[in-house]
Amino acid sequence: MDFENLYHHYSPKIFRLCLGYFNDVHQAKDITQETFITVFEQLKNLKNQNNISGWIFKIATNKCLRQIENENRKQSVYNYDFSLHETKEVPDLEENFANLQKYIFELEKVTAFCIPVSSL
């Protein structure tokens, strides 16, 4: 079967298949067109032409699934909260060190009034 006959015979069926995946006429037309571009490019490489129908439907199904996968991937990027990875302000190390020294000094003053456990 030549390409023109394949196209006229299978394009309405492939379009309905794609429409079932997307429920969008324009997207179904696009995927149908992409399917037949692939069919046209690969037809000469097809060894077993007995199941050409299954081959064309498989191409269309794979293209539909790939499109859905790409849309989901894009959607997850659009919904991603990039603020989770924003750099947070780095605390002032000198201020932290000064506070640490102050707390150690206060701790030493408090523990000076404590009775050692060993003397109890």
C-alpha cells in the first residue's frame, strides 16, 4: 500500500485515537500529523507489512503517551516551588561567636556556686 492510500485509510482512525487521549481537536490533529510524518519516514524500513495497521496505531499511541508525559513534566516544573532552594541569609559568625562566649562566661559564673557532685 502506498503512503497516500495509508493516509486516507488510517488518518480518521488515528485522529479518533488521538482525540480520545487529549479531547482537544487541535492537539489530536497535531499528533495525527506527527504520526503520519513518522509513517512516511519509516515506511521504507518496515519489514513485515502484514500488520501495518498495528504498526501505525503503535506509533500514534506512543506519540500520544510521549506528549502526555511531556505535558506532565512541564506542569510539574510550572508548579514547583523554587523558593525552597533560595539561599537563606547566612548568620553572622562573629555575632554567633560573641554570643557563645557570653553564654560560656555566664555558665561559668553559675557553676561556680554549684556544689560538685563528688563532694555530696
